[in-house]
Amino acid sequence: MLSIKRRTVGDLVWDVVIYIILTFLALIMVIPFIYVIVASFARESLIQITSMDLFWKIFQPMAGHPNGFTLAAYKEVFDMSGMGMQVLRSLGISIGVTLIGTLINLFCSTTMAYGLSRSSLIGKKLLMNVVLFTMVFSGGMIPTFIVVKSLGLYDTYAALILPGAISAYNMIIIRNFFMDLPAGLEEAASIDGCTDIGIFAKIALPLSLPMLATFGLFYAVGHWNNYFGALLYLDDSSKYPFQLVLRNIVNQSAADIDNLDDLPPSDTLKMAVIVIGTVPILIVYPFLQKHFAAGVMTGAIKG
């Protein structure tokens, strides 16, 4: 029979210390975001007070209370100067770029990673050195802009997707995962007449769903939060994605708002912008959490 190790008082004390530390770290990360959400509903007279006072005063539903809960900032984002339609259009653009870009990222990363994981690939070492070289040295912003423009991608959505179609770091981790797959599965599939593409599609990919969910989330967050690429490569304002439109709204509201009693302050508007830009990813994450937890350490051990 297996003997059960009894926990000593020292073990219990150590567990308590660990829980306290983890709880403290969790609060450090969660409280600022809660403050951003609460502040996005605040008026100007409350936005500058301390955090704990804001938590208390923002939700006071007292009749006739001059300060408290308000949706003015969110109404301003979607209704300010007729920009509501532009915001909705930019939301659709960002969703489309995120979905298509993530699919392209996963396709390019997994196919290249699977090829580099095969020992029979000719020139495998040279190709890996080329990939590693790109992690250390890059052309920079101006050469990349020149390449994008010379290829005819300027002012197109492809400029937001194709320059970053593959992340060298992510590709290497995915390659390590494919290298860890049992060789017997590939040999059995080959004996049954399965081609290399068939092995990749029917064996490697189904076994790598946690890995695909993990890196798919990484790529999606990157596309969703990317506004600098749109700022560089898009000239037509009707093509602006969500993040760039919200950035322009914040800049415009900060310059135009004079009467802070009638309109939401720029700080509150910024908080609302942060919430709107973060909520879609927060909605997606719970559906990927199971796979994300299983795949976050994928390929991180074997080199």
C-alpha cells in the first residue's frame, strides 16, 4: 500500500504564506482594472478622488445626488459628432482583421513549424538559423514600411496582417511541440498510406488543439490591440480599425471638451475606451481557458 505523507505544521504555514502572496499579487492585477471600469462611469467631480472613495460614491443611487453613476462617457464614444457609425464600422473591421489574421498566423506558424520538426527535411539547420537570426536582428520600422509600400500593400488590410504572419518565437515553441509527438503515430500513418499533409492534418493538428488555442489567443490579442500598424499603413480613415478610431476619439474629446459639467471628462472617456477595447478579449478568453491552461507550457522544455 502507498503511504500517505502527513502534512506538518511547517507545510501548513508555508501553504498559508503562498496563498497570501498569490492573493496579494492577484489583487495588484485585478484592482486597477476594476478601478478603470468604475471610473468609466464617473463624473468629473469624482474622477480625481481616491480609489476607495470612488468605489463608494460612484454607485450611490441617491435621488437628487449630483454625483454618481453615469453612462455619459459611453454615450459620447458612440454618439459624439456622428461618429457612432464609424465606431461600429471599426468594430467590424477589427473583428475581421483579428479573425483572418489569427487564422493566417496559425496556418503559417504551424505549417512551418511542422516542416522544421521533421528530421528528414533537407537544410533544416540552415532554415532554423535564419529564423533565429530574425529574432535578434530586424529591418526596423522604415525598411518595413518601404517593403509594404513597394509590394502594393499600403492602405490595405493586408498590411495589418502579412508583415507579422509568423512570430519566430511562437513558431519555435510550436516546432518543439511537434517534435515531442510520438514517432510511432507518424510511422503507423505512413504504413497505412497517409501522406505528409495527411499526417499533419489528421494527426498532428488534432493532437495540438491546446497549443492552437494558446497561440491563437496570443495572436488574436496582438491583432485586436494593434493600432500602430494601422497608423503607419492606412491612409483612408474609413478603413481604421477599432483601436485607432478610439485613439482619435480620445484625442478629439480632450481638445473639444470645454464644459466638464455637461460632457464627460477626457479621463473618464479614456477609461471607457479601455473598457470597450478590453471586453471582447475578456469574452473570448473563458471559452479558451481550458485549452489555454493545458497548452501554455507547450514545447517549453525541449529545445
